[in-house]
Amino acid sequence: MKLQITAKQKAFLQAQAEEVLFGGAAGGGKSYGQLVDALLFALKYQGSKQLILRRTYPELEKSIIRTSLELFPEAVARYNATSHVWTFVNRSIVEFGNCDAEKDVYKYQSAEYDVLRFDELTHFTSSMYLYLMSRVRGTNGYPKQVKSTTNPGGIGHAWVKERFIHPAPPGEVFWVQDADGGKHSRVFLPSLVDDNVFLMRADPEYKKRLKNLSENDQRALLYGDWDLDEGAYFDEFQQDVHVIAPRKLPGNDRRYMSLDYGLDMLACYWYSMDAMGYVTVYRELYQPGLIIDEAARAILHAMPPGEMQRICSIFAPADLWNRRQETGKSVAARFADMGIYLDKVNGRREAGWYEVKRYLRPQTDEFGDTRPKLQIFHTCRNLIRCLPAVQHDTKRPNDVALEPHELTHAPDALRYFCDGLPLPAAPDPPEKEEYSYELEIDAFNNFTGL
């Protein structure tokens, strides 16, 4: 069998970065390149293990599994349709897997792979990707990589763009700092339909069919445009408008807080509101795995001494007033025991989201300056990450989608603040004029003509 590959597919096969993203447009040969790479790796490294992932098995069956049955020679590998595994004569395996819900990552908790391959990476959430990356391990000395293909768009569009597209020009390997102080490499390799000479030769009408799509779909599938915001709920959000460097807050402002709490995440934010109703989000606490007392202590620890006395209200959802079976106390009551007094908001989702949109929309003030009612210090990284990433609910288009759940904590906390109808700071009192007998006498003389 003779393999034929494009120049862009060859670059993908030769890429040595620990994380590789390939694609950008439909028809660029992404899946074929992924399978050729998996085949060559399996044959080269005896006993190696690879995993190819999509969100669901039907998606795998309709695409990459079907292609693998045509591509992988029967002389070197056998496919088990029950276990979804190719087993090679040299004991290497290529496994197909799915990860539809966040909890599905734990199906691979004890697994080890040399290469992890995501097909359509933007269909996955960031938390899925990061957890599954940890399954790339082993002591066999083989290269360890995560190699992904995708088009723009989908629930993971924002985090994939931030991870691969923003940091460096296409084709340039860049290095990122790890939490343990080490470094690892990433690269984005774009491929458009015109780069796939074999497809263009076999089906020259394919490009014309792509041009019949909607403008947004053309941007994603024909041009591989990563600047689209397909399905984004907060299309008002602009990084250069809403994100600002930390600055001194006004001394006569009103201070507020809001929080979204669960064992999976505590998302807490601090706000400064001036006399004209302009709001600055100036602090973020974003931490998972905290029981109630730990969450309360984390909030208190995040503030300098005396700041709690300046807080006018701490807005929180109504479910924090539900009594917990194990203690008989609500989260709100336990927080109050520790000196954090919450204010309940009604939690109207759609009305609350409209309030967030109103705060994000730029407005012109009485002095002719145009800016949004809400801006965010760049230190509030998770709010900045999640706000442009949440999408419309497909069944309730006026609501924010509940999935991926990891993106909803920070926007929910912001919604509680906006839905709480916070009051602006009191305006500064007018300066008093000093009483002057001379002014009174001048006024009297002008009136009488004396």
C-alpha cells in the first residue's frame, strides 16, 4: 500500500511538539493525517498505545473509524468492533474512545498512552483535555504527545484559540511554563481545503459547496477563521474594551461581592461601583474542592483587614439557603456563623443575563465618553476566560447553555451581582460657598441701583 500525503499532513506527521493542533478548515485532510500518523507510530514503536477520541461513538463510526478500515492494512492489524481497538502484529494498539460528559474522563483513570489524539478538539471542554492529558505517560521511552485536529467553532472554541492560536504565529513552536516550573512545547499547523490537492483533484466541486453555507459557517469551514464567535452568548464582550489594568479605586465608591458556590467550584468576585453606576470587577477567588467552612475562610483570607466592613451586599443564589441534610444548616447560615452575610437574589436566569448584557454594552455618558458600565481587572482571569466562551442554550436561546458546566461558575456569579440591582455610590456633596457680607451688599446695591 502506498500512502499519499499533502505537505501540510507531512508537517503534522513530523511535528515534535508535545501538543500539536492541526487543521482549521473542512477538507484540509485532518482526519486522514491523524490516522496516517497513528499507523506509522504503531508500526515504528512495538507495543505502543494510542487513543483517538471523539465526544460520542456514533461520531467515530461515521468518520474516523470508517476511514481507518480503509487505510489500515489487514496484513499488519486487526480491528475489534466490540472493543473499538486496532491490534497490530507487533502488539501496538490504536484505541477509539469517547468522552461525552465531564465524568466520562474517569473511564480512562488508570490508563496509559504514548499518544493521545483528539478528533475535533473544539468539541471538548478544557477540563476534559487537561485531565486526559495526564493519561499520556509511561516508562517505555517512546515519544509522548497530544496531537489534535479541529475546525473553529464549538463549545471549546475559546479555550482552544487561547491555548494554540493566540500565543504564536501558525507553524511556530512555542514554549509554555508548567505548574512545576518546567516547560513544554505547542504548535498550531493550519490546513485549508486548497492545501488538500488530492481532494481538490478528486472533488473539485467541494469548495463550491462550502460557499453555499452561511457566512459564519464559511468563515469556520472554508477559511478556518478563528476570530468568529459562533454561538457566543455575550457577543458584546471585547477584550480590549472590557479588560483593564488594575488601578486605584475611587474612595467614595460602594463595594459589593457576589458568589457562586458548590463543592466543584467557589467563584467569588468583588465590585466597586461609582456614583455614575460604573462598575469595576477588581478581585477574583476561583477555587474548587472547598467544603463550606473552607470556602468561607478562603473568602475572608482574600480580603485585607477591615474590607468586609465596606461591603454593602454579598449577592448569592437562593439555593444556598436550602438546609443541608447532613448538618441541618444552609450554606448561607454557615457562612453567617463565620461572619459572611449573604443577600439572596431571585435567580431569574434570562432576566439576569439581560442585566449582564446591559452592563457590558458600551454607553455614552453626559461628557460624551463611551465605555461599558462594567470593566474587569485583568487579574480576574477566569471571568475573562469564561464570559466570552459561554454559548446560547440550543433549546432556550435566551438562556446561557448549562454545558460545559466548568464555564458557567464565573458568569453565574456575575449574574447574581447584576440581578441584585446594586445601588451606585452617593454623589459627592456640592462644595459650600463661604458666606460673604460683601457679596450680599453688592447684590443689594445692584438691585436698588444705589
